Amino acid sequence: MATLQKKGFLIPRLLAAFFLFVIYPHQLKAKIQFEKNILPILERSCLKCHGGKKVNGEVDFSKIKNQTDADSQYELWETVVEVISAGEMPPEESPQLKEKEKTLLLKWHQEQLNSPVESVPGNFKPRRLSGPEYRNTLRSLFGFDLKVAVAKAQQTVAGEESLVLKLLPKDPPGASGFINDTHAASLSPVILEQYTFITDAAIEKLFAPKQRSQLQYLMGENLPDEWRPEKISQNQARSLIKNFIPKALRRHISKDKININLKALNKLTGIELLNALKFEMKVTMLSPEFLYRGLLMEKFPGEQKSVDAFELAERVSYFLWEDRPDNELMNLASNGSLLKTDILTTQVERMLKEPQAINLAESFGVQWFGISNLDELIKNPISHHSLRNQPVLFLNHLFTKGRPVIDLIDSKTTFVNEGVSGFYGQDRGRMKRYSKPKGIERTTTPFQEFTLEKATWRGGIITMPGILTMNRGPIQRGTWLLRRVLGVRLGEPPADVPPIKPSPRGQKLSFRERFERHRSDTSCARCHEKIDPLGFSLDHYDVKGQFIQNKENLPDASGKLPTGETFKNYSELKEILMTSQKEKIIRNSVERTLSYAMCRKLTRNDQPTVDRITKNIVKENGTWKDLFVEIVNSLPFRETIFTEEIKG
Amino acid sequence: MSNSWKIERRTFLRGAGAMVPLPFLNLMEARATKPIIGSKEDTSPVRFVTLFKPNGVHPPSWNINGGTENDFRMSPLMKPFTKHKDDLLILDNMGDFGFSSHSNSTRRFLSGHHGNRKTASVDQIIADKIGQDTAHRSLELTTEGLFVNQIGCSYISYDKKGNSIPRESDPQLVFDRLFRNPTQDPNRREEFTSLLDRIGEDAKSLQRKAGKEDIETLDEYFTVLRETEERLEKINAGSRSNVNFSTLKRPDTPVTLDDQVEAMLDVMAMALWTDSTRCISYMLGNSNSRLIFDFLGIKKQHHYLSHFFRNFSRSNIDSLLKISLWHMEKFDSLLTRLKSYKDGRGSLLDNSVVLFGSGMGHSDNHTAQRIPIVLAGKGGGMLKTGRYLRYSKNQELGRLHMALMQKFGIDQKSYANSSTPLLGLDGSPFDEFQERPFESWVNKAPGTITAQGRLRMSDNLDEAKVFYIDVEGKTSVRIEISFGDFHSFNVAYHVGTPIKLSGNSSEKNGQLVINKITGITSLFGNSKPGKANG
């Protein structure tokens, strides 16, 4: 399936090549050609372990057959170039590359990077709703949540509450790293069975007496008190079908199609009518059009086109809400006005004010920063609640309250409750205190928005206690910062790293000193010279994330970045992050957000979009809202490429 | 048949005396279908059900004091299930020496000893024996979510390696799995098949106008539909049960914990009756539970209240007793349901063994002695019920488990720390607790009384601050004192034991009442307990 996805780039690529040929024919001639020059080197020296008999380190060159394939793997080439320049690959015992070959590879890579790339949207592919998307869609469609009946005490762990999330297998992150990238998570009989189970439960509940108002809403009719489901009339059943199906399928549905459902109700009454109605609703909810996104989209085989207004509504609502479009979006899609930039922009502003916008932080934010790592680490549910929700609330604040993108790194605003108030030194005195009622031994306490004054060592996401405790040592902290905040790609550490040696006899070395000896090897240094200064800068925060104050013999938190900039501790590093590293951080934010919004890994063809948005945000000190608006109006979001039709 | 069946599940009112004039029995007879199970020889299989009560007990209100095997007075907390006395086997002096953590006590309940962490719990061993022919080997149920930081408090059932078995808390979910599952119910299977057919048909029209990417997706979808259909076809159409599952009423969505538990008990009884399973373990809560019983009007956490001595106040005791009473009512509710189903020659309860209890005795000081354990049901004749067995010496729960296994035909040389089965369950002789004899009397003087006899709490837990001294041949002396007296003389400590008590008195309608204590002497124990043990 992955190869097919890549093949989709063939057409745009050919078009693009044609375009380039017309305007810059000389450039094409000058190029080192992948098929002719590079592929033979790979086949000779790499394929044996990477795509031949073995696929080591998940690197598979057998899948890369031409320039187009190569283009879609631009991250891989960065690693290839790194390991080859460092002499790590091919491994010592294997035949080495000739100097000429090395130079050719590096030169080809440079050309790759420098060659202009045109902005091209991704090609269309239907995508199954992720577990949370499916849950939210059901919730907003029916107006109730399907909950597992489970008594909750303050010690109880959350997560068993949603019937949907309990029954569906957990979505693995896709190539993008996000779980809404479900392209590789295929449907299975088990999942279908669970969908069936959930569908039954939802429809049963809709007809229960307690959900009468919801049923009335979906039916578009008030029902008298003495009404019972078995008494349903033809008209009532028909209007329920007519209202329900377009809402469920998230677009206008043709009369012909709805008539198929309506036909099944013909001439039935009483319990038989009710059962037929339920059956038709189940048919809808188990149909691929409901379970997948994009199947009913207007198609233009072989063309690059703007997506239709309903698809746009879906894209924006699953992006900002992780949920189906609401009535307002559906209406704007029906009359086509959603396609207008200003209308869409206004909608983004509105949507960020709705409660569903919390899902941006809850889903996108949590996945981006790996906050769910705390779930395994902190077993005490009350501490877990505090440490985990603090960064989520902070991100929600940035995303929905029009805060600048760079506030991620430094902000006077934070969110505190009793579980984290102890991390804020003297500022704690100004916090609203919460006292437990008598007889309550343990309880979670509510969060309050709080403006920092004295605790200058906090502010921004990096120094939140939950984040610091999630990444316990300097190496974990440095890696996290580098990958998640600065967006630097790091390879996996080699498997055969020896343990860090203790201090030699008679010397008392700090962990940092011992570690520096340990990693003096060049192959380690390649990553560690980037990781370590960042990680050790946070050494004035202990494993729990507490800031160590007024203590003698503080560990050395100073460092020097590969750029040559030096700092004495994290607060000086933060200055650097806010200035010279600002663009890098914003670029990473743009990339992550775009990738989440598109539910896919970015390709080189997205780079012009990323470049443009980054530039705008940096220039204007843009906010998260600006970023979201830029994204929903960008080419990859607005357009798609349809592959050619296959006559079935 | 369809409409005659409709029963609104009743909301059981607490303390409403005789509960549940159950409609099930009539209904079953009206159905005129033969009881499914064992119709050949008319011998029904024996079922095994366990019901776990969290957070130990409040001994003064739970313990039976005095009394013998066939002549005993049930304690105030046992009131809700006193009506089942003939079907009960109340065990006393069960447990271990010393004290127990919540987590250890939870393990002990079905695993015999807290250190028994590498073998299956008794319900699972029995399920292996009796659960092989049913659609579901066993059900593991609960009310609460997991306590990740005290994971041992969340499980009573453990597999062969001693690992916890996931449990289910939602009655609708359990019901649907048992009775609305296409693999179990032929009607459902039919509906599901036609659903799959129809979806497949509809999706084909999509395929006609699809691009390559859609085709790929739809191919995957069709493959799954086909595989599911094939699997359904393979399922043997011959259902084991001749009950038409579609006539069973699906429980409503519970609002309170009480709804949730009642609904689950309903589902459990149906599951046993339809022989969908023969072995169920159900936790009324996690041990160490901090549930707030708001539907009983209680605002404090259960665990806090269960430490009734260190967190002593009269209203706390009242709240704790309300919660405990609710647990007892749920036990009653289960028994009443099982009795209402006809099964073979008797009721479902006659063919079941229900094990009710906890893994901890005293909920404040966590002693592992005098753990509340009650067996109910005759187990098809394997148990001789209607008795109270107070053993002379402390009996480890492992011995009880061995005895139960033996009854179910499982030969085991030892279990947990025990190597011999508990005696007496089937009426065989056992070493009964012998109390030191004492005399009881009452001496009246103007305005004062001295009485000697056994102290007990009032049977009526609505007046939990009232105590009685039982005097042979006379009306018991009522003790109705201030909190100050109660506290400084540590009255609760003496409950269940013989004492000599003097105080200021009055007399109402022939009832002697002590209003103020001037002295308490314990006949055999520590007369000045201080503040140890409530």
C-alpha cells in the first residue's frame, strides 16, 4: 500500500518535470540522475542489508526505484548523507564506498536540496476515522456520549469511560507520527465487529426514553410524552432518515441514494417499521462512507483540483475539532461560501472559541510533545492529573486565545492547581488555595490561570514539571527538546553502546564529566554534541522537575551550541531559543501543525508551503490562530490530486 | 410472546423490608420452555459465584456473638439477608493472623493467602473444571475502574500465572456480549448477515465510480466483510441454549451506582440461568475504594469512613453503616434473584454456591482475623446451609478454597498456605468455638443499675448509638448514652463480649435504660482498652 501511495506522485512529478523542462531546460541537463548515477551505488553497497535479504533499521532501498520515489524520502537522504560522511556506513566489515561515489552521493543530495521544488498538494486517499475522531463524530451526531458504566473514585484511572475507545484497538501513529494518519491502520474483522457493537449500542440508546430530546432533534419533530418507539409513524421514520444520513455522511446526499433507504421502510408500521429504521441507520453507520473520510468527495480523475466545499468543511473540522462539521459549517459548505478565504478564516476564528477546540491541545498537542508518556510514568492518578493537564491547558490557551507561536517557549501565563503549585516558589503565595472538604482523603483540584511573577525559572512548555519529569535525565531532556521543539531529526542510537564508566580511582567526576568521556567517540558525538548542551542546561531542575534554588555546588548547566553560542544555564539558553533559534522553532511548529492537519507525513512538495508560512509567522510574530488560518488556506489543504479512474 | 415479557426493572428501595416480589419465576413458567440445562437427567450443573465487599467491615455491627451452629442471632448488618437464613452458611473465625494491607486482603479473598501470587484464584480453578461447556468459561466483573497506583486493590480473579484478569463493569456491555452477540444468538446472526449483505451491496455502487485510491480502500473493506461473513457461517447454528435471547430485557443505562450494580446482578442471574456461564466473580468495589456514595446522601469517601475509629464521629459511623448495609442489600438482591429462577428441580440458588465476603476483617485496624465470609446456596446438595460455623481456631481462607475445590471435584493437595480442606461445610463435624461460660444478671437500685451480660449493638442500625446488654430470661438492658460516655468508656470495643456495666438508669414501659455509665468491667478481657481498637 505504501508503494501505491508513492506512485501517486508520478503524475504531478511528470507534470512538474515537463514544466521545468520548458522553462529551465539547462537545469535538468546539469542534474545528476538518480536512476543512472545513484541507484547503482545503492544497489551495489547498501541493498544487501537494507532491502535485499534483510531490512535493517527500517531502511529499505528496494522500494526506491526512481527519482520520484527518491523525492518522497527526503528525510532518509539526510540520514544517508550523515552516516556516509561520518564513515559509519557501510559498516567496517563490508566493502567501503569509493571516494568518487561518496562525492557523487553528497553532490546529488545538495542538488536535491537546492533544486527548486514546486508546491504540490498530496494526492487523494480515503482515510478511516481514528478512534478519537470516530468517538467524537458519534457524540456530535447523536448528541450523547457512549460511556462505559464504571464507578469512579478519585484514584480511578480514566480512559475506560469511553465505550468507543475501550472497544476499538488503539490507533498506532502513522508515518506522520500522529494517530489521525490512519493510512496504514487497516480495517480488520475485529474492528468491524466492534463498530457493529458500538453502532448497536448507539442506536439502542437513541431510542431510550432518556434521549427523547435528541431523537426529536434528529427527527425534526416534537414527540408527545406518551410516544413510544414502536408507535413511530412513516413520516417520523422518513424524516429521521432524511436528517440523519447527510449528517452522518457529512455532506449533501442525493435523493436517489436516500430513496434506497426510504424504500426499505415502505408500508411498514409499528415494531417492524422501527426495526427497519434502525436497520437503515446501522447500514449507514457501518458503510465505508461513514467510516472513511473522502469516499464521497467529488472526483476529477487525473487532475489537481480544489477539494469540494464539504471536503473542506471536513478537513477544517477534523483538524481543529477532531470532529465532524457542525450545522454552521455544513450550511456554508452547502452554499459553497466556505470556499471563500474570508469566510473560512472567520470560521476558524469561531471554531477556536467552541469547546471542541480543546481537542487541538488534547490530541495534536499531546501527541506532538509526547505528553502521554506520563501515563505510564506517573502511577498516582492525582499527580498524573496535575502534571499531564498543565501542559495541555497551556497549549489550549496558546492555540485558542490568539497567543504568539513563540509563546510556546516563554510565557508569563501558566495553569496551576494544588498538584503543581509547589513548583512555583514564592509565586505560590498568590495562588488561590483549595482546601479539601472533610472526609475527602484524596482529590484532584481545579486548575486556575496564573500569571508568573517571581518564578522566572518557569514559563513556557519546556520547564513545566510534567515535561521535566517525563524526561528524567539530561539526555532524554536534550533529545526531547531537539526533536519535539527544534524539529531536528536524530537517528536511533547504535545498539552496542557500552555502559557509562564510573569515575576512575581517586577522582570524583560528575555525571556530566563521565558522560563527556563516554561519548567522545565521533559517531556518538555526531548527535550528542547537539543533544547534550540542551539537556545539561536543564540540570538545575531535579528529576521531579523541581528547580534547585540556593544550593551550593550546583551542577554545571552551561553549554555551547553547535552554532557557537554559549550560555550559563537554561534561562540563558531560553534567550537563545527565543532569538536565534526562533525561526527554527516556528518552522517546526508549522511543519507539525501542517502534518497533523493533513493527516500525513509532509513531503518535499510541502516545503514551499512551510517556508512561506514560517516566513510570515516570523515576520509578524504571528499567533497560533494566524498559523491555523494560513494552513487552512494553503495549497495542500485546499487542493488535492486525483489519480486516474479505474473502470471497475 | 414478545409483549407478555415486558418487565420494568424495579428500583429497589433501601430498607423496604421484603424486597423484590420477583416476576421472574412466573415468567419462566409462563414461557413453558423446558429449563435448558441438564434436562436429560434433570440434574443441573452447579454454579459458582463470588461477591466481594470492599474495605472490610465494622466488626461491632457485623460479628455474630454468642450463638451456636444451629441457634444464633444474625448481626445488625446481616439484616438485609436474614430472610435467606436457611440458605446461608455463615463462617466465623476465618482469616490470617496479623494485619493486612488493602492490596493483600484483596488477593487473599480468592487466592487463599496474600502470598499466593503465582497460581490461579479459586474461581478460576473452578471455572476450568465447570466452565468448559458453556459459551463463556467465566465472567470477571466489577463496578470500579483500575487503581493504577495500587493495582492489587482492583482484582480478585487471577489466572494460572497469578496475573490479574481484566474485568468488566458495564452491565449493558456484558449483556450485549452475552445475549446480543451474533456468535451466540441465531437471531442476531441472521440480522447481522443481512446487514453485511446490504452494506456490501450499497458499497458496490461506490466502487463503480471510484478512483484507484478508493478501490484500494474498498477492496480492504470488502475483504473484511467477506471474512466476517465466512466466520459467521462457520459458527455452529445449533445454539446450546433453547432460550430465545431476544426475549431477555437489556438493562437500561444506569444512572447511579445502585442502578449499575442492580443491572449487573440482573445480567449475572440471566447469564447463569441461560447457562451462558457457570462461574462469575463480581467486585462491589475496589478494596481501598474512595468512592463517594452520593446516591445514599454521603459526601465523604468510603475509605475515609471505613477507618471509623481514627475518623470517629457519630455521623461518620452512620454513613459507614449505610454503605455497609447497601453492600449487604446487594448480596440479598443477588440471592433473591437466584431464588426466583427455576432450575432443574429447585431454584437457581439451590444449584449455586455463592461466596460473599472480604479479605479483611476490621476495616480500621486492618486485622486479617474474623473476615466476613458467608456462603449461600446449597450447591446442588454439596453444602448444608442454615447454619453458623464459628471455628475454634482461626481458619485460613485457603482451607475454605480447598474445601470448595474438593466439592467441585478438584483434587488438590494444598492451596496457598493450606494443606487440609475446611471441615463442616457439608455438615461434617468441625472444631467449634467454645466460649468461657459467664452468668448474666441485672441489679436494680433506685436510679442506678448494674448489669452483667453480653454487650451488643442495636439491631436497628438507624439507631447505631444504642447498645444492649443481653440478660438471660429478661428483657435486654438498653444503653442510650452521650457521645462523651461512649467515647471515654470505649463502648464499641466491648461489643460482643461479656461485661459488667453500672450506670444511672431509668425505666420506660418495662424497658430498663442506662443513660449514664459509671463503670465498665470486662469479664475476660482488658477492662481499660484506652483508645485501641474501636
